[in-house]
Amino acid sequence: MTARRDGGALLVVGDVVTDIVARHRGPLSSGTDTAASIRTLPGGAGANVACWAAHWGCPDVRLLGRVGADAAAWHELELTRHGVRPRLVVDPQAPTGTVICLVDTGAAAERTFLTDSGACLRLDPGDWSEGLLDGVAWLHLSGYLLFSEPSRAMVAVAMESARARGVPVSLDPASAGFLVELGVDRFLDLVAGVEVLLPSRDEAHLLTGLPDVADAAAKLSRHVPLVVAKQGADGALVARSGTVRARVPAAPATPQDTTGAGDAFTGAFLASLLAGAEPEEATTEGCRAGAQAVERTGGRPPGSE
């Protein structure tokens, strides 16, 4: 499976949010203060994927998202600075989505999210136009879009447009917690027609009910032609036609903040796929990007200063 399509663009449709990253060590102290290092950073799974794809060499990356007027200019500037061409719809009512990322700075640098989706899940079919696919070789959808009725309807329209033009579609399930609320059967129905699914280990478990991630990836690949299961420090699995075809090790890293590591993987994977790499090679690049991401605070790659 080689995805080069005459140098066409990557269009990402997804969430653009403001991340408030609080790095603390050890358990939170209930009812009193916990010392932390706090930063406000641009984020959002869809926006992060787009920035990492551009960072990984994709020459034309575009992003469709919805933000509030409160932070629209800042987000547009940050996306442009990372080499992404933003198409941001400014919501007249809702503020920009905000995520509070609580990062325990222990060995695993694990994080907990408090999420206010704000404007990002208010994308609707009216925000889509056929012209968005002009010159596009690949469409990537953030799974967060499946967690509200307006953005679900927009996803259906976008997928129909992509299918009509022969543009392949990938999707990252985005959140195990939200998947529980949506329901597994409903999710699988909504992603029918997607060519590539990029779940995390937890999402693969949830979507199949299988405890072994390899079995889960293999089962999912009977629904979606290519499944790339991200396993963090354990690397990634590539599955097709009901079989795991490759086990790709993680790149060495010293984790500081795991926020956005899966987005970095997806961005580098898609950039590599569009450059002509086979899925196994693209997965190796995804693991390299994920390793770089966990050694940084926040979900974005290094940008031009």
C-alpha cells in the first residue's frame, strides 16, 4: 500500500484547542495547593496532527477546525508558524475549546485531561465545502468529531465527498473515555469506509473487547483495511486483513510529557505515507515522532521561532 498521490495535500479536519499544561510531581493534594509548573499552549488532536505532519516534511498540510473569537488569531498564527494552512471557522457563540492537562512528572509522565470542547465540536455540514478537497491527496479526521451530533454530520458529508473524489480517509479514535459514551457499535458504523484506523492500545481494547492488543488490532483490520495500533513505549502494530503484519519497536525516549504523543505519531505516519512509504516504514517514522513528542512539553513539534 503506497499512498503517494502526485504530491497532493493532506487535509486534517479536527479539533483546535487551548491546552493548559500543569506539570506536578506525585499525587494531587486534595483541598489544598499542589506545586506545579503551568503553561498555556496551542493544542487539539487535529491541530497537533497537522503540525507534526508539516514538521515531518509534508509540503502542503491544511486544517479545518472551529474556534471561538477569543483565541482565533493566536491559533491561526501558531498553525501558520508550524507550516500548516489553517481554515478556521470562528464560532459566534462558543469559546475556543480548552483542555487542562495534568501531567505527573514521575517516570511515565502520564497525563489526565479535563476537557471543555467549546467551539471545536460545533463544526457542522455548513462548514464543509467541496472546494476543501481541491488538490488534496489524503483526508484525516480526528475522532473527537464523532462525539457531537453537528460534527458527526459534518464527518459524514466529508467522507462522502472524499469517496466521490477517490481520496482515502484515515481516522484516529481520539478518546477511550468518549468512546464509552458513544458506544462501540455506533463508532464502527460511523467509520465504515475509512481506509486507515489509528487507535491507541486502550482504544483497540475497548473497540474489540479483546485483552491482547495484537488480537484487537487484527480484529479491527477486518472492519478497516489498515489498522495501526499505537502502544506508546511498546511501539506499534500494523494489521491488515485480520492479521498483524508488523510489530514496530518504539524509539528510545526519556518522557517528560506524553501529551500529544499519539498525534505526533499520526502526523509523521501520514506524512511518510504520502511521501510514498509503505505502512511499516511509515509506522517506524510515527514511532520516531512519538519519541520526540514525549521529550517536550505540550503536543506540538518544535516550530520556527
